Amino acid sequence: MTPITEAGIRASFVNCSKGEARRLGVPRDLLRAPWPDLDFLGWRDPGAPERAYLVAERDDGFVGVALRLAQGVRRSVTKTTLCSVCVTPHTGPGVALFTAPRVGPAGRQGNTVGLYMCADLDCSLYVRDKKQTELGERFESLTVGERVVRAAANLDSFLDRVLDGALAGTRG
């Protein structure tokens, strides 16, 4: 991923108002982010743990999406769950259901789309074996490059559903 500034992050959001984008908590150590290993920048808001954000680079520029952690979703501590983006297995709370308002009129009417993702939003690092879950090593025959391509396609599919036919440059 190409490094992005705080101003670029705030300008990239498509499913929240400009005022909300101005007020959201941006990661403090952007200069230390492992940019070459990231397919998207994702973070949880330390001041509001039910909020999360991700910024992905697409053909038409950066797209930022505000997310909310779905409440009341119970996860078994003993069962394994897969992230829908990177297909990394986690136990218990390692995967969370995040929802995002759709862009445009659908979002203003309260329509959202959801996605089960790594709760720490570190999919890019899991897919590249830079970080491991509590389950340890992956048991998958795909190469790292193939896993990166699959994760990018899965994330693009989610972003397409958030954009729901809206132009990427349109702010909701």
C-alpha cells in the first residue's frame, strides 16, 4: 500500500460526513506503519472500541470506510472462526462482525453491509505470515502471493457492496 497522510485518510472516507471524518481518531504512528506489507490500513478507535476504520487503495484512489462492531454477537471460545477477508482462523473473539453504512441514499436510510474480519484488522499481516493467531501456523496450500490476491479480492467485494454502485469519489 502506498503511504497515506492523516489528511489523505480523512479525505478518503466515503460512508460518513466530512465532519465525522474530521473527528475520527487516526492512528498516531503512520510513519511507522508497515506500508509495504499492508493491503489496507485498519484500526480500532481506542476512545470508542465499538468503532473501527479501514482505508484501502483502489484503482481510483483511496477509499476509507467507517465501521461499527456489531453488538450482541456471541462467539464460542472453543470454536474456530475464519476472517472473511484473509481467511485466517481465529478462536473466540479473534474474528468480529463489523458493519458499514452504505454510501449515498441507501446509507442515509440506515442500510448497512457486514463482514466478519480479524478483530484487530491485521489481515494483511496474517496473510503474509508476519503475525500469527493463537492457533499458530497456517495450514494452507496457497502461497503468500496467492493469499494476498485472495484477500484483496475479498476486501474489494466488501468495498463494492459499501459503495453500492456509487462513484468512489462521492462522499456519503
